[in-house]
Amino acid sequence: MLDFKIIELSDRQWINELLKLSDFRGCEYNFSNNLAWHRLYETQICRYKDFYISCSRKYGMRFTFPAGRGDYKDLFLTLKKEAEEENSPLIVSSVTNDKLALFEELFPDMYTVSCDEADSDYIYEAEKLQTLSGKKYHQKRNHLARFHENNWEYHDMTEKDFDECIEFAAKSYNLDNAYDDESRVAEQFAINTFMTCFGELELKGGVITVDGRLEAFTIGDGINSDTFDIHIEKANADIQGAYAAINNEFAKSAANGYTYINREEDLGLEGLRKSKHSYHPAFMLQKNVVTFK
């Protein structure tokens, strides 16, 4: 059997080495995300030869398509046996369209494919989010113009900002009475993890103040060789343009040198979906689920 464990900060080096081999663009192929969100998905990890295995045990066993290199047929037969020993079919998530051919080649007629649009990542051209140039970003520029009428400042996040950022996030959590919302509870843990391990994870962050008060913050880091990922973005929605401002300023500050910015999924939330589409993604990274019969 595979030797599963809870992910720890000390796993970062070997996991990043295997993630780099695949250079996948999905937000689940980022060590910082894996560490911060493992409680929500009851995730356990292990290494199998030169593959990084991540398995959610929240609803049975569900494997993220492994990163790394090696014999994929041996890999998936091993995972299939592992699942069957726990009376579960082999389920592999985060299978992008280009990877479906691998299953067709190795396991024809042995699996089914499903897809939930809410799982797709929104991928944007970094330059577009930095400049907001062109007719389709006219409304965003208007929001920024209104925001810029405030007495505001942007700066890169440092450890001096951590306590205030945590307090800011907790305030919105408490105002929303989100205590019974599992994902919102997990988000508080994720934010604390990002702050606690900020330096070790080599994260980048941005903060906006208005009249000296913190009114927006964000955190992210690189996923692969060409894509930067936004992990957390919080702003005071009562201040017009605050979200547009933190998005724009952080893109300019943190994503230089990257071709794309991944703003992750919309979770099926209509308001979040509308907001993410309003920034005009370059493409949606569709993620399929392969279930073996």
C-alpha cells in the first residue's frame, strides 16, 4: 500500500521538484495551495517513484492527476489497486483535455469522463490585467477612476501587515455569519497558513490602504514557468473599485515575467462567476474527472 501522510511545510522541496517536471497550470499544482487547503479536502499525500500523489479522502478516495514523470500505466494500476482495497473505484480529478488521450491510449473503454464547469480555472493574460487596455476593459477603468479619487496607497505585503490582514479577513467572515460554511471556515485556516509560512513559501502579497486603513489585500505565487496564481483576494466591497484596484496593482507588482495569471475557480457561485468573466479570461482551463469502471 502507498504510505499516505498529511502534507507539511517540510515536504515543499521534493513536491516542488516533481511539480516542476510536469509544469501544469492548474491551481491544484501549487504547493502553497496544497498546504493551505488540505483540511477542506481531507487531503493526504505521498510519493510513488517520481510521481507526487495527492488524494482527497472527503468522499471516499479521489486522486488529483499526479505530477511528475514515469510509467503512467503502472502508476494508475497502482492507484486503482489502492482504491479498490478501500472499496472505491479509481477516481482521478483535474484531468485537463490534453490528458484524456493518455487514458484512451492506456485504458480504452475502462472509464467514464465527467466535467463540472465550476471546477474550471480562469486564466488571464497577465498584460491585460496589468494595463486594462482596450474597449472591453472600459468599465474596469471607470471603477479604478472612482477608486483613485480616494486617499489611497498600495504597497507590497510584509510581515508588518499580517495581523491587520488576518483581522480584516476575520471581520468579513464574522459579518457574514459564515461559521457553518465549511469553505469559509477553511479559508480562515488557509489565510493563517499563508501568513504563518509567508517567507518559507516565497509568497507575494499586496495591500491597499484608504485614509491609512487597510481596505484590501491579496496573496499569490507562481504555479509553473509561465503562470502566476492568485490564492486570496479580499477587499471592502463598499468602496467602489477596491477589488479592481487590488487586482490591477498586484498584477503589476507581482506578476511581471509571467504570461498568464490564474484566478482559480468560481465554485459555482453566480456572483463570483460574473466577476471573473468581467475580466475576460484568455481561456478556461477545463478539468475533467475520470472514473474507472
